[in-house]
Amino acid sequence: MQIWRRTFATSVARFGFNPTPNSRPALLRCAQILQSSKKEGPCSLEDQEVKVNGFIRSVRKQKRFAFAEISDGSTVEPLQAILKPSQAVDLSTGAAVEISGVWKACPPGKEQTHELQTTDVTIVGESDPETFPIQKKYQSTDFLRQIPHLRIRTPFQSLLARFRSECLFQLGNVFHSYPNGGFTQVQPPIITSSDCEGAGETFTLLPRGAVTSSSPETDHFFRAPKYLTVSSQLHLEAYAAELGNVWTLTPVFRAEKSDTPRHLSEFYMLEAEANFMDDLDSLTGLVEHILRDLTRRLYDHPVGQEILSAKRTGESGQESNSDQPALDLRQRWTALMDGPKWHRITYTEAIEKLQRAVTEDGASFEHPPTWEGGLQTEHEKYIVEVLHQGSPVFVTNYPKAIKPFYMAPSQVGQNNSTPGETVACFDLLLPEVSEVAGGSLREHRLPNIIQNMREYGLIKERTSTDPDTPAPSQPLYPHLSPTEDLGHLQWYADLRRWGSAPHGGFGLGFDRFLGYLSGVSSVRDVVSFPRYFGRADC
Ligand SMILES: NC(=O)C[C@H](N)C(=O)O
């Protein structure tokens, strides 16, 4: 029978291996070391000397031994090091250390199977435990939000950053391996001339000097006002006209004063555009395929499993490792990956059902649902949570009047039973986060897009620089009157002028989707450095 004793070896021979003189311990990440102990069969690192560069998450000093939890940002699970009291004297929570030792099996019955028997520890960055704000105890989300630069050092925030990283990597694979030919990843500009959605929620870009000077040169660094992009869609359409299928993941900026857990002023939008696409089912099918495939790939990766089982530090009510949230998350993921085809419902049907819910089922809404009024968040929640029992649902064919100018009309038959004109678009609703993606077929015909621009007030009056010149008699552009000017959107009309095919695309709120997958209810906690009305701290 083996006798387990926590002793420190005094010679390398007692560790059971013979290093060559001057050989250095292998520098490994905590994840690699911990993983080696979880594999079936004997642990490949057992009794080997290893080194870790990390920081002290916590330290317990006892009479005969000290125990330190070491983290290095590679896994949510800490690596336990056992030290002699003399080695641990100066160790404190938050300190950066280089630590080496022998990876030893623990006595049975311990939480961990192995621990690091420390041979050498060097403090490379001290941390005063009295003032270090991240303590190993429950800390409220509000408190952690005040210190985003240090919040990232909590296990769950660190895990979220790794999860995001894996999503980015897998997204490349998802688009690359799309069944009917991959999508090309492109990088559209962040500085743009137009407000794509037409909602006027842009941030204007000014050079620093322009804020104080009134010189027109500095006012218009680019000769005309420019904005931070609200969506890459218009540029994606330009790429798609040549490349066929394209995608991008870029930051977008919206100057909305919404103070909700669903909105940020700077967020990442995943956008894709497919050329030669002429029906809405193909577009919703594309979105469904991408999100199912992405979820599946994440599920198959260790970081996905960590997300499904990790303790949520700092999240209220989840400070203990309750099984319930993990269970719900698994169901959420399974519904995305393996559930039946997601529901599709037209906007008009959705409004009828909401109205019936009020009259027949006693549902009540702050904003009574009307066809002209669009869907409020409370309506979206009801549609997904009550009418579709929490499964994803595409709401399609919204009224033209409440959607942007670039959307194509609904397909034949759609408008027969609706109170007004509708467009071939969708919003994808998920439980808790509600709208997570939106997209449409695009109006690809030149006369029609110009007419839409006219109706939406996007065509400018043509101005003459010389007041003595008679009014122009020739139009500047096909389908315009002589007094009209497409201004900064002429390039967008050009896309329809030459070789324009039916096409469509979508945009997905990437941070919202990550929040949905990771069970984090506020996007302010999904993003490491959130920016929202009144806050852009560091
Ligand atoms: N690419 C897209 O269809 C996204 C759309 N422009 C939006 O901002 O919602």
C-alpha cells in the first residue's frame, strides 16, 4: 500500500527522475499541466519538473506548508502549488511569479489530483494584498464594472476573453467551410460617409484642432463630415458584387442614449453579404447554419465546456457553483445546435398574435402592439418566450415604413394580406437577449433604389456654386431629375448601375450572442471595456 505524505523532497532523486545537469524545467501553461492530469491513463507530467509564469490568485499560509493558487490566464481552474513556509513568506494575492516545481500526485480525497511541489519561486511583480481590489471572494458586478482594467483578472472574465478568442478563430472556420463555397473575410472601413441605418445615431469624427478652431479646413479633415461606422453593410455590398460571399467582424458605434443591459455605444457586429441571393429563406437559412455551426464548434472545444460549467464570479446569485445555470446553458446550446429548424413567423402574424394575446389571454404591454408601430422589446420577449416557448425565432417581412431604404420589397404574395407594404427582411429573436440579428434582401435595381432614396429624403437638392448660372437642365445621374444630387451615396447607387445581382445579408450583435452563449445577461459584462452612455472609463 502506498503511504501518502506531504513531504518536500530534498533531492531530485526523490522526485523519481534524473534531470540532466543544468536542464531547465519545461515552461508550461497551467491549462497544459492540468489537462495532462485529466487524460485517461497515467499523467504524462507526473513527477516531472515544470515551470509556470503566472500570478497568485490566493495564498494560505499554514504552520508546516503554504498553499498558493496560481493562475496564468490559460484556464479558469487554478493550479495549486504547495510551498515551504519559508518560500511563501512574501507571496501575496495578485503578485506575478515564476514558479517551478515537481508535478506530484495528491493524496486521494483531495479536490485536485495533482499539485506543484515548489522547488523555486521568484516574485517578479509584487502586489500589496491590502490594496489589491480583486480578492478571492464574491464581488458584485457593479463593483467589478468600476475597475474594468483589473476585472479581467477575475477567473470568469478571463474565461470570457478566451471564449471570445475561440469564437473568432472558429468563425473563420465556419465561414471558410460553408457548404456551397466559403465566404471571403474582408475589412471594410471604420470611417464612413453615411449613416447606413438612417437612424442618425452616428458619432461624428473631428480632428482635435477642429474642436477649438472654426477654420473649415480643420472642420473637414476629409473635406466632408465623416462618421464612425454604424454598420459595414454598404461596403460589404461593394465587396460582395465582386467576391460573391463576404463576411466581416468589425466594431460599430452608435450614439444611442439607451441605458439598458443590451446596448453598448461600441460593439462588434458580425456581418455577411451574399450575392446572387433572391429569397429570404436562403438568408435566414444562412444565419441559422452559421450560428448552429459556430455553437457546435465551440461546444466541441474545451473552452466551450469551461463556459458551460464555470463558476460565474461576480454575477449575483451565481457566486456558488449552482448546477442550475449550467444546466440551462446546456439546454440553450443544445437547442441552438441540435434543436428542430428555427421558427419563422411574419411580422404581420406576430402582431396579430400579440393583439390576440391581449384580447384573449390577458397579456398586457406598456405599448399596445400595432402594425405600424414596430416591435418593442416587450413584444419581442413575448414572441420568443411565450409564443415560441423559448426557441429561436425569425420574424420576417416588416412594414417598409419602419425599415431602412435599402431593403427589397417582400416577395410576391406577401403584401396581399398586410395593411401596408412590407420588405423582405428579418430579425432573429432569442430568449433573454431578444433581437440578436437582423438582415434583408437588398433593393438591387437602380431605378428602385433611387426612388427609395428619394422617399427617405436621402437625395439632396443640387446646388450650383455660381448663383448666376441658369438652373441645370441635364440630370447628374440616371433616374434623377436635373435638380437632384445623390451626394455621398452616389457610390452606393453605382453598385446598382453596373452588374447588380439580387443579394442579401445580415448583421449579428456579436457581444449579445456571446452573452447568450455564456449566460451573461448584460453586454456590459461580456465586453472587457464597455462603452455606453456616460461611460468609457479606461
Ligand atoms: N449587415 C446588416 O444587414 C446589418 C444592418 N445594416 C444593421 O445595422 O442592422
